[in-house]
Amino acid sequence: MKKKNFWKRCLMFDLICICLVSGIIFSGVGKGKKIKQELISVIQMQESKKETSAQSQGDTSDTEDETAKELSENESKEKKKIALTFDDGPNEKYTPEMLNALKERNVKATFFLLGEEVEKYPEIVKQIYEEGHLIGNHSYKHEQLSKLSMEQACNQVNRTNELIHNITGIYPAYLRPPFGDWHEQLDCEMNMVEVLWDVDTLDWSSQNHAKIVNKVLKNIQENDIILMHDGYETSVTAAVEIIDTLQKQGYEFVTVDEILFE
């Protein structure tokens, strides 16, 4: 009983002390004023830290959202690749004009050259190569390979390869057979990649600027290969309009190897 009374008195004493101290602090009397200010200062510091932490987390979240948005926009802006190809050159007059137009627009194309024209205009072949375009083989005389003997067909291709190699130092890896007519046994003899086309402009036939442009714009799709020729004025002007229009639509012009193997 005495122990209970003792602890009861101690508890009452502690409660009285707590009440007195609290009263002194919150009434601002004596040292209580100083203690009160310190408590208020500590509370304010804690609240400030919480606000800074929350703001930091918010900034991080905003940065992550902006980064995700930029990545999404970059993906949506990824260009659609297409290849512009020219057959039957080089042409003394119009191939240099075509090269100038391509250079002005930072466009790389593929030129399938005829051996007999390569012999006539080696300097133009050199220009094509030095300006970063891809050179392919289009046979020597533009003869239908399937109508030739195996030996004759191989000679058409090999002779042209040697002529191009003598000028550029590189053997062509890509072959476009005239008329798109592949010799059935040529695969066994030639270690070259056959390249045909998706959109034939028929520019050699119409020689009509509007028809050539419309043919491409109505039929073009991503990863298509466009067939043109660099031996006509209308082909040059049409190629310029095709490039300008399709670049605005998000297309990127590349060489055929990028279409076939990437």
C-alpha cells in the first residue's frame, strides 16, 4: 500500500512538472520564451526540408516526363527510307546536272552504269564515286541477258565490272540486269546482288515531267526503290521535285544497300 502511494505521488509530481514547463514555454515567460522560439525554429526547419524534398521529387518527375516525351517525338520523327536509282548512264550532259541537284539536297543515290558509257566518260564515273553515290553494274551494252549464252552474259557483266574497278578501285557488288531480265544461271557465276525496283517512273518513255512526278508520288511507300534514268532533262527536273516533295513528307533518300540489308 505504501509503495502504491509512493509511485502515485511521483506520478502526480511528474505531471505537475510537465504542466509547469509547458506553461512556461507556451506563455513565453523567462527561459520559456527562448525554448519556445527554438522549438518553433526546429519545426520550421523540418517543414522546409519536407517542402524541398517534395519539390525535388517533383522536378525529377517533370524531367523524366520531358525525357520520355522527347524520345517519343524522336521516334515519331524517324525518317522513312527510300532509294533513288538511275540506269543507263553516265550521260555526258545530264548526269553532271543530276549530280549537282543531288549534292545541293544532300541526297545519295545509286547509279547502274553501262560499260560502254563508262568507257566514254570515266571522269563522270569518278565524280559519281567521289561524291558518295553507290555504283552498280547494268551490263555492257544493255542487252537482254537471258537471250545470251552463259559466256556472253558473263562477259557483259565482267567487262563492266573491270571498267568500273579501273576508275574507282572497287568492284561493283550490285547488278541490275537490263529490262529486269535475269539470266537463270547467272547466280552460279556471278557473286553479285540482283537489284530490281518497286516504282518504275517510265521516264525514258514519257519524258514528261508531271507524269514522272505523279507516278512516284502516287505509288511510293517506305523502303521502295525508284527506277529512273539520268539521260533526259525531264528526268533531272522530275527528280528534283520528287526529292523536295518527299523530303518534306519525312522521307530520307539512301543507297540501295541500306534498303536491302538494314
